[in-house]
Amino acid sequence: MPASAPQILQNVFGYAAFRGEQQAVVEHVAAGGDALVLMPTGGGKSLCFQIPALLRRGVGIVVSPLIALMQDQVDALRQLGVQAAFLNSSLAADTARTVQQQLLQGKLDLLYVAPERLLNENFLNLLERVQAEQGLALFAIDEAHCVSQWGHDFRPEYRELTILHQHFPDVPRIALTATADAPTRREIVERLGLEQARQFVSSFDRPNIRYRVALKNNARQQLQAFLESEHANDAGIVYCLSRKKVEETAVWLKERGWDALPYHAGMDTATRTMHQQRFLREEGVVMVATVAFGMGIDKPNVRFVAHLDLPKSMEGYYQETGRAGRDGLPTNAWLAYGLGDVVSMRQLINSGEAPEERKRVERQKLDALLGYCESTTCRHQTLLRYFGEEHPGNCGACDNCLEPVDTWDATQPAQMALSCAYRTGQRFGVGHLVDILLGKTTPQVEKFHHEKLSTFAIGQALTTTQWSSVFRQLVAGGFLEADMEAYGGLKFTAAARPVLRGEQAVWLRRDAEPVKRKSKRGERTERGDKAPKPFAGTKDDRLWLALKAKRMELAREQGVPPYVIFHDSTLLEFINQRPASLTELGRINGVGQAKLARYGDAFLKVLEDEAKDV
């Protein structure tokens, strides 16, 4: 009697129950239906095609855009006893021939391929032969948002994947993405010919992520304070906008004892691959990167994502922060943000070579992100509302909910600021305007006779820092914008006029005063001096370290990432449940029959040894 989906879930993957829409997707695709699956990173998208591939006759073909990650995905499946392989340009010719023979002989359950290979005429002919002799279970198109011309992950080859339906009309297709906005969804449906596919849209909330936005005040020092206080030995990603900043930040962190590596598109392929492999296969590595790094990253225990520069859009921010906490355990998304980010990002858009329509869309996306940064309400709520989903708010997992911010009626200061910008000809930056409002007779103020303006010295009730906050929020709110032709001078937008006329009130968030760091450069101890903190709910540092050490030992023996052996969440269940037999161990989420047979005794021994020492 063939196995059912719940039996495969339990026996192969080691999970007692499906989550959310998983079961509905699996049953629909296993029955031969096409599907578009929108599910957040860490929501379990892979199971939605892996289980149907095991249920149906033949081999499942998985289209993946990232050659570097196929090896780890296949390693993870082989650990579970699934016959999986990949075909890409990294394989030697004889190895590729062996995989093709396995494919023709029906010895594979899943085969991962790059879109370029799939579109090759010889490979399509090979698949037609497989279909006739062994059967094709399904086509899974992972990272399906790569068809979208609006995203930074655009892959032109993805647009040609409609050829699959033309060649194999009876083979079900499942397209999967963690990008949630409606325009991208429509484009996926149109470009991949999925008009008849059933759409499964899960909640995009990531309740285990704590979102925080910090006002920039020496961003590197702020980053160091954040890492030292909360992530002393954790793996994480630090995103920077430029390649130069990536390199400099990685060096800066390394000098202070962090195991930090740079990653950007300007590096040679061998170095990039080596750094990515170290991040995936070692513990506690911090990757400092541009957005060139991250798509499809399977490492489940990335404990933080930090942004030293503003992302380009809410979609980008959601995707990048979503690379943390895929295992469902607590994690942090930390963003340092200031007026300079707003100006530089708008300049980047305006000075680009994209058509005006594209620039308009990018400006709208940036404005939505600025609204998020300046928001005084629940960040989970703000994020989800952007993607068309409601959230009750008060998540208890963001800075605004945990430490509610004060707001103040800034209508009069806003009118002063706008009036000052107007009376100086809308061609001066924040520093000069603040000098005028505070009554400072600097050489530049005197040069342009701005001490004679009616706005000179009218703003002495506020400090320089407070005026900077007012201008930052007016720019973020769309009342002022930087005129790049006037070297970044601030000029009005249409939204400013009702404020100046007294027809609209302006309420702004009250920024907290920056906390000065007491520690000095070089004070940080070597990383080995501190034991990694166990997660909330376990006080047993020794057992946590012993389980991780055993996992790392087994991973190194096989040349695979540690999480391929067991996720952190599974180790945590070992600690909390203390299984005393293989039967009890086998009931824990993430174990499964193959891993139980392979690793059960080794981990039971660790648990027993630690119990004796207590």
C-alpha cells in the first residue's frame, strides 16, 4: 500500500503535522494540479514539492537559480534517505553523466537543475525520454519571483520556463516564492502561464522576528553594541549598500574579534563561493554583504540580519530580514537609519538609467519603506499592511510595541522648517537651514546674507539634534525632497503647502537621546572566551554546547553544514524533552527514520553522559 502524505511527513521528514497551507498544497499537486505558492521564508515551502514528488510516479525536477546552494539542498535530502541529485556547471563531465544515468534508470526522487540547463534542447530531449520510460512527477519552480523585471533577483531565463508546459502539458507545475506583493504575483502568473493554477497564499507574518529601527549615530559603533549585547557568538548577516562599505565593515568587525567575511558581486567567484560555504558550514560566522548575498540561503539558524544602509524597498527589506530565523526560534532584524540614507537612496533612483515609469515605482516603494522606518505603530502591522494583510498590532516583537515612542505636535516647527527652505531658495541642505533657524552666523550664512531672513534665529527652542530629526521626518514624510541638481538642497513637494497654510497638522516621533557606549576599541574579548547563549527556555549551557559539538563533529566527517544533521530547534527539543530511548527520540520534530537510524545512538549518548555529570 503506497504511503500517504502524513506518513511521508512523519517517517521521512520527522514532523508530526503539516503547518498552515502545506497539506492542502501537497494534496493538490499530488493529484496533478498546478499551484502558485506564496509562503514566507521559513514557512516550509520545500515540503510542498518534495512530498508530492515522493508520492507521484517518476522524478521531480526542481528549477533553482542558485548553483552554489544546490549541493546543500541535495545533502539535506540524502540525510533523510531521499534519492536526490543536482545537475549544474560545477560538476565534472563524468559525474554529470552518472547523474544522467541515474535519471534514466529511475533511481532519483528529486533532481535540482538551473534554468539555463533546463532550457537546453538536449536536456529537454532527455526529459522527454525520462517521461516516456520512468515518468516526471512534477516541475517545481523555486524563487519564482525571478521572472519579475521589477525585482533585483530578475533572471531572464525564468521567462522562458513556459516551455515546460508546452513540452509536458500533463506534468503538474508548482511555482514558489516568498515575495508577496500583488504586482509580482500577477507577473509570475502571466510569465509562467499559471492562469489556471490554484493560488495558496499564507500569512506573511514572521512572529519570531523582532524588528527594530535605530536612528543612526555612528552606525558601526551601534552595530557593535547590538552584536555584543545580543549576538556574541551567533551567525548573522550585515547588509551594506556599496561594495566598498562591505569590505571596510568586514575588516572593522574582524579587527574587533568577529569572524566576519565580505561578500559582493565584485569579488572573484572562488572567494565568494568559499565565503558562502564557510557561512553555511560553520557556526558563528557574520557575513557582511550587498544584496548579492542571500537569495535561497537555507541556513536555518541565522540569528540576526542587520542593515547599515537603507534597503531599496519594503519587498527588499522583507526578503532580506526573512533570511533570519527560518527555524522559528527568536531572531532580530536591526536597521540603522538616518537622513543621509533617504537622500542617497533617492539620488540613486533619480540618477539611474531606468525609464521614468520604473523610477516612479521605485520612488513609491522607497517612500513606503521610509514610512515604515518613521512609523510609531506596530512594525509587524506596518509590514503586513503593505502586502495587503491585516495584523491586530501590539505584536510584542518590535521596538514600537515593546517600547512605545512618544509623538509630539510638530506643526509649528514644521512650518518654520518649510518656510526656511522656501526663503533660502530651496537650494540648501539641512545643516545650513538648521544654522539659520538656530541663529548661527556661520561664514556661509553671512555669505548669502541669510542672517537677515525672517526665519533667522526663530527656532532656538529646539536643539540641533531635534531640528535634524524634524527635517529627517519631513523628508521621509514626503513634505521635502532633495534636489540633486542643487547639490542636495531641500525643496518643497505638493504635500508641504497645506502644512504651510495651516490646513494640516504634523505629528512627529520624538527621537530618544542616543546612549553613549562606555567600551573602548579593543576591549572586546576573543569570541572563544564566551559560551554561546542557549535559547530562551533552556538554562543548560553544557548540554547545549555538547549537542552542538556532536553535530559539528558529524557534519565535518561528511562535509555537510551542521543544520543538515539537525536544526537548532531539534536540539532544543532534545534538551527540553530529554529522550531516554530511540523510540522517544524518534518522536521529536525533525528526526525521521533515516536520521534516527543514523544518529540516534550518538545523540542519546551525549544526553546520557550529561545526565550522569549533573
